[in-house]
Amino acid sequence: MKRFSLCICLMIVFLFVLAAIPPAAALPRITGVSPSTAPNDGTFTLTITGTELTGATMVRLNKCKLKTGGSSEPPFTGTIKSAGPTKIVASFNLNGKKVGQYDVSALVPTDISSDNWAVGEGIFQIYDSTSSKPTTTTTVTGTKTVTETTPEDSGDGENSVFFETNPTGATIYLDGDEIGKSPFIFRTNKDGTHDVLVKLEGYEDYSSTVTIVRNQRVYFSSGALIPLPPNSTSSANGSAIPGKTPTKTRITLKLTPLGTVETPVEESPVGPATILWAVAAAMAFVVIRRR
């Protein structure tokens, strides 16, 4: 009986130890970057997308000649503006950087390791500012050739932004004001960070920000716009534009008889640790009853 009780006690201690061990954290991943290309003559804001990116402390670009050919470019870091679970916004100074494909990486420390790097291999491309923008863009899913329209100029000023979307022909709004259809170069005397809204019929709206730098040209790309599901309202006609009168929206109300209170259904927060604690408590109860 004493040996049996001792075994039960040891098993209870073992279960308590297992319940106290935290589950392994998911590793951070980088799945894309927007824009995916930029010239080597200015500072550009990149939006890095992925998973488990909260708490990122460093982002950098790296060109490895073994993977991309040509010469290497030592890793250089960007300035993080914001970092959330699925998105990091950072600015990079690309002045004078070598042309070619670059890896995008982010350092995301966790409780288990302080050296957790998420890497998107070859998903960003720097091109020569003295030549035209390349027509071949490397994405996460492979390489594809796109035909681009010669960009037109819009606005007036010493600062400029090159706006690009995929597909082309999207309407661009800056701080709620329509400024042109992509692709085009917008000239302005504004600087600083501004809100951008991209609208194209048949596609979901895309919203982001652009940081305009004095006496420089910056580059903005929406990446690949997401098509709307069939039979859904067109993005160009059904969404509100910042600063404009919103469209009417149908709201469906659910009526509940007076005196009736609906209790929300909550999922039981039962996890592995809870189950282990319950088993340990049950075994402890058995030992006490045997005595």
C-alpha cells in the first residue's frame, strides 16, 4: 500500500511539472513585402507581412551573391515604425545600394530564444535609379512578367511619389483626396507621413501610408490587389472614401421579446494544462480515499 501511494504521489508531481511547462511559441515567418521593388536613390518605407512578428527589434536587407549572383551587399538595417502580429512597417535608406534581389529578415525575440530570425528569401529587389523600373518582379510565389504603362505626372512640387498598383488603373486617394490613377508620379510640396487609399472596381480596397521626403522621390506599391468574391459589391462603388460622404449600408436587427436575455455561448477554455491538473486532482482524491 505504501509503495502504491508513493507511485501515485510521484505521478501527481510529474503531472504538476508538465502542467507548469509553457507550450512552445510559434516561430515568426515573413511571407511578403510591399513594395517589392525600389530604386537605389532614396529612403523608402516597406511593409513586411507575415506571422508572429510582434515585438520585432530589428529588420534588415541582405544580398547574397551565392543565391542571387553578382556581388554581395552587407546586411543593412531599417528603422522600425510599427510592429504587429502580421505586419512590420520600416524605412530603409537605399541610396547607393547594389542592384539585385535581397532577403528581408526580422529579429523577433521570444521567451525561449533571443535570436529568432524570420527570413523572406529574395522577395525584395533594388534597381538602378538611372534606368527604368524593371518589368520583371520577383514575388513569394515565383517570377512573372508584367507589362507596365509609362507613368504620367500629377500635381506640382519639389517632392514626388511614384504610385504603382497591380493591376494598374486603380484610383489613388491621398488623405482623402483623389490624386490620380496608377501608375503615375505625384509631385507635391507636402512631406511627412500621409494616408493612402487604393480603389479599383472588382477588388478590395487597399489602405496604407506613404512617407514623403523633401527633395526626393519615394516609391509606393499596393502589391497584388485582392479580387472581390463573385456577386459582391464593387470596391470602387461600395466603400466610403476618407473625407467623403459614405454610402448607405443596410443593417439587420434581431428583435428579442421583452424580458428575455440571451446568454452568449462561450467556448470552454479547456487546454492540455487544465486536463493535466484535473487528472492530478483525481489521482490525489483516490490516494486520500485509499487511506
